[in-house]
Amino acid sequence: MLRHVLFRDDKDFAGCSIFGMMDRGGGRTNGEPVMRAIANMKERSNGLGGGFAAYGIYPDRADLYALQLMFDDHCARRETEEFIRSGFELAEAEPIPVRSTPEISDPPLLWRYFVQPMPSCLREDEGEDDYVVRAVMHVNVNIDGAFVFSSGKDMGVFKGVGFPEDVGRFFRLEEYEAYTWVAHGRFPTNTQGWWGGAHPFNILDWSVVHNGEISSYGINRRYLEMFGYICTLHTDTEVIAYAVDLLLRRHGLAIEDLAMVMAAPLWDHIDRMPREQRARATALRQIYGSLLMNGPFSIIISNRTRMIGLTDRIRLRPLVAGVAGRMIYISSEEAPMHLIEEGLERTWIPTGGEPIVAELEEIAIQRVGAGR
């Protein structure tokens, strides 16, 4: 008992497991393989959180934003629905299908809304995506007991408290088909266990799963709030998701620039770069220095056309990639790839700060863009 009091070894630190798979041709598979893959790394989890992001799951409503929400009670749901109807054309509202399982207890109310922003509600020079981000921030900040945990088109996040494979069964992921699946096991670092705080973290089509700890959370958060992002979860991974949306969607940076910002090289390394590369790296470091992600991390970033893997510069968290035909895999460990893919052609470990980039083929991108 004395040792327990002195050393606080009651906390289960465990690890984090991340896994992603993309069919670059746009072929869709159900959630069984990704659930098997993430379950294979169960020793990295602690049962306090798990979740999935799936792309291509709403082909009949692909042109609509799918707002997926958690509610504490029906009062919060009614208040949120009033807000949605005031600024969106609501095509459909329904509970998210779930099944009762002994492993998952006390879930919140889970609903999804397929919507389109009303043009009259957009501010001058504001696009639909920016309007949706603003609406998500409003709900998460101002409506007590409501939380938007997914807000993209033709995709959805499914997450909760439990081991990831149990969360997947609860959400009936074997009934969905997606061309990209991303999964996470465990819970955000230094954050209490609750449904909204589990990974993935999402804004619009962007989803992020993360293994590690971002010690620069404070300065990252303050920088993002200058651009209208409000961090309500007080956990490090949330700032990664918002930073990705800012850098790639709003500011139009290339993926290599994103890596240069978030996993920035040391100044003495920049000084040794060729002239043009040095000038660009210096500019990025000066402009976006407050978005440098300090601390150990490996992450998978996904949207409707890409899946990106990235680690910190000195690889304090593991990440491995694999390929089999049109399939690209990114994982904390190699074993889950072999488990679900007998034809794995090769695997490799990226260097620190080197992005792994998987993109849909052109025909698949056209199909996604056209809503199939």
C-alpha cells in the first residue's frame, strides 16, 4: 500500500495503437478487417477508448455533410436540432445504429444529421466548409450536453469508451463499407475517459489518430484560436486535427510543408539544406513556428482522398507502412498488416518527419467527387 501511495502506479499508461488502410482504387470493404487489425494490438490498449474513421460509407448522401453528435439527454438534442434547422437544410435525422453489448456501457445519445448549409446564412466570402466549422464550434462551445464528433461528407467517425474492437461491434461497423478505414486504441494522454475524448478527432473530412504526447499543446492551441478554432476537449490530439485543416485546406500547403511545420527540422539541419529548400524551410518555421508539435508522436491523417502517416523527427513512437497491390497500410506494428493481408508485397519504416502518403487514383477521386 505504501508503494502504491508514493509512486501512483494505479494509472494504466499502456500505449496507443493506430492503424489505417486505403484501397487506392476506391474499392470498399466492411469494417471486419480493420477491427481484426486493431484488436491484434490489444496489449497497447487499456479499454478506456477506441474508435474508427470510415470513408465512402454514405454513397447515397455523399454530397451532404454528415453531422454525427453525442448528447447527454434529449433536451440537448432538441436544442441542437433547433440550431441545425436555423442554418442548414436538413435532409435526414436519425439515431446512429448501435447494438447492445456487455462490453460497452452507459453510451450517450448518438444521432446523425445529413445537412446542407443555407446559402443565406453564409458570411461574405465564406465557403460552406468554413460555415460548417463555425457551426461545429458553436455547438461544442455553447450547447451544454451536445458534442459534434464527426462533420464530413461521405464519411463518419465512430468512437467511445472501451477497447476498439468492442466499440466497433457496438457501432455495427461490419455493416458499413469504406475505401479507407482508420482505427485507434487507448485514450488521449492525460485526459479522463469519456466518449467525446476518444480518437479519432475530426473536423470536416479530416480525421486524426495519434500515438504519443504533444507537450506544445498550449502554444498550438493559442495559435489555432486566432483562426477561429476553439479547443474544447483540452487534449493534445485535438490541436493536430485543427492544425491539419488550417494548413492543408485553408492555407493550401503541400503535405511535405505540413510535415516541415509539424515535425520541424532543427535549425542547424535547416542551415545545411540546399539554398531553395533552406529558404522554404526557414519561412515555414518562422510563419508557423507555433504549430510545431513538440513531443513524441506518430499520427495518421485521413480525408476523402488521402491517408498520411507521420512521426516526430526522432521517431519516439513507432510507425510502419505496407503495400499490397492497390492497398496501402499504415500501422503501429507490422503484424496486423500480415494478419489481414496475405499478399503483402513489402513493408518499410519511414524516417522521422518523412510523410507516408496514400492517395486515391484519379478515377476513384472523380467517383468520390461526383458522389458516385
